[in-house]
Amino acid sequence: MCSKKSKRIEFGQQKMCFAMTLLIVILCYSCGNVAYAAEEGNSYDSLAYQQEERICSHGRLVYQEEGMAEALVYDGTDIWEIKRHLDYKKTEMLQKLLQLGTSFVQTDAGWQYSRNPENRSGNIPGGEQIEWDILLNAVRNSQSVPEEIAVREPKFPLQIEGVAEHMDFYQAATADNLSKGKAAWLDGMLLLGTGADNDKAYAKGKEDGAGGVFRPDMCPIYATGEQEVTIQHKHIGNSVEIEGISGCYHNYTTKEVSQSVCGGTLQQTESTWYPNESEEGGGSWHGGYYTCPWHGGIYQSAGTCDSVSSQEKTIWHHDIVCGKTDLVYATLKITGADEDYLDGKMKVQAEILSQDGFSNLLLPETEQEHLIWSNEQGEIIGKGAFVEIAKAGIYSCKLAALNQDVTCLDANVPVVIKGFTYTK
């Protein structure tokens, strides 16, 4: 405790610094009393009283320069006023942190801060109940994402290539997983959303949905377009070089004779003298006439060969004699609709519309056997006019006619997923 007796000090400013240093030491001692009182488990009201009671000094710190009156620098009761001011600033900081989503939890070790919104409680500490290091750490982490918050519905996370999704706990956002046009502050950084995760999720969902891949809590809604094929006559039999009737064809031959004139240029032969005493004149000339190098003959003047040759040719004919050209037997019409969005199935219907040649079709006796349904692998999935489909793909409906002279018996039925129903 300082004496009231004045002492001359040559450097007044140095005395002032010493006084302020002493003030800080006393203040730290007072704050230590706050922590001590909290450890003792005192209530909020009694804590403030005990802290004030622990300030024992009622002395005064003064200094005086030569020729000046005594000046008061510090009174012991100022410690409590300063502490109240600091506690008030602490309380202000607490209120700001609460606005930023930081909560405070009372533990065996005293008050601690938490960024987990699930840890919020109605108890809020006063400034005198919390330590400065707790407050400073709370400020430092006021924009952080706590690691201990469990993801809601963790068993159904998005599994998208290129889009990070934590299975168990929430993670801090990035620009790529904030929606376009949205922004957020995180760890002192302003994140401007690009929506990249949404774009990738949409593309992946579209690809998976088209391929029949979806989450177990999503029920697909199927759709198909109307299909229609014309079942008509197809000519059968062998159009070969064998005379007679073969299926729809009559095979026969005719003969054709063609004539042609040579037209080749005549060539003159060489004239040769053959002596012969028995002949008048003692001999004769031979050669000197014109002839065809291919057909021979003797021509007295130059020109072309007029020799005519004949050639016989056999021609095959394959006439269609069935009388069913362009005959239409029937029309196969396919329609389908998903009438129940919660059963994951779609009913597809086939209808046989008779045409002019319908009576020529050889169909099984049982009507149920008239139509056969199969999948892309060729596996039969049903018979009759109706079938239920529970997967996207290309399906086939075939008219089970026994005729060999029939074409377009199959109708392809593309089934796609046009949407989903959330079943939870």
C-alpha cells in the first residue's frame, strides 16, 4: 500500500508510466480472482460480489512535482470500475458472437464456446464469467464449420463423380458447391457460388435416370411413345433356274435367236503366176481376189464381209403368281402409360387391328398366345395383350403368326424414365 507522503520525482512522465504498470499488475490480480471464483463454483450474482470484496487496497497513488500541488493519479477503487468496463466489453463481444452462430456451453472446466448449432442452450455467460483466451478463440473460429455435425440422412448421400459429398459429417463449403448467384463468408473468405456441383449432379442424374439407375427411396415414372407397324405379305419361294412353281414364283424359260452380220473389212490376196505348158499361154495367174479373214469367201472387189451368223439364248423367267403383292394382313399398335407413380411399373398394351388379308394369318388357337413380349436380351417376359414393365430399355412385341409369307411381325417398344416420385 502506498504512503500518502509525497516524494519529489524528477521525471513526472516516468512516474506516470510506473503508476500505469502497477495498475495493470493489480488488474491482472483482479482477473485472476474472477477465474478463481468461477472454479469455486460460485453463482453469477455472488461471483460479482466476491470479486469486488477481493479488492482490498483503498490506497491512492499520487505524485507531485516541485512547486506544484499534489496530483492524484490512481485510486484503488478504480480497479473495480476498470474491471466493470472490461466485463461490459466482454459481454458485447459475447452478443456479437451469438449473432454469428457461436454458442457457449458450461462444462466442468468452465464456459467453452461451440460452433455446433445443436449445442445451443438458454444459459448465456456474463462477461465476468468467461476467460479472454476463450473469447479470442471463439472470434478466430467464428466463421468455421464444426467437424462434429452429423450429416442428416447419411445413408443416402449423393455419389457423383467430381462432386465431393461427406458421408458422416458436414464439411466447409467451396465456390463449386454453392448455387450460382449465392455467396457466403467462410474463414474470412467471400465465396461466390458457381453451382458446379448442381450442374454435375444434374448431368449425372440425367444419365443415371435414363439408364435406370436411381436411389432406393425414389420411385421411377416410366413413359413410352405410341408404336405402330404394318404386317404384310412377303413373297416366299426360290427364284432359281429350276422350272416349275416355287412358293410365290413360277420359274420357266424361253428361247431367243439372234443374228449378226460380220461387217469385217475384206483383204486382197497376193497374185502368183503358175507356169503350165498344157495351158494356153503356158500358164495362169492365181490369187489377187478379196476375202474375209474370219469367214473366207471370194469377193471380186474391196468391201466388207456380209456373212450372217445366228445364236440361240435361253432366258429364265420368275413370275410372281401368288396374287398377294402388297397385301396387308394386320396392323400392330403399341401404347403404354404409367398410371401409378408409386408402384415402379408401367402397363404396356398391344392391339391387333385386322386388315384385308387378316384371314390368311395362321395364329395359335389361344388368343393369349397371339402376342409374345421379350426384352433386349431376347428373354420372354410375357404373353398376351398386356405386360408390366419395371425397367427402362427396348422391348419387343411379336405377333406369333405361323405364316412364312409375313413380314414386320415385331414392334420395338422403347421405355424411358421421365421422372421420379420421392417415396419417403
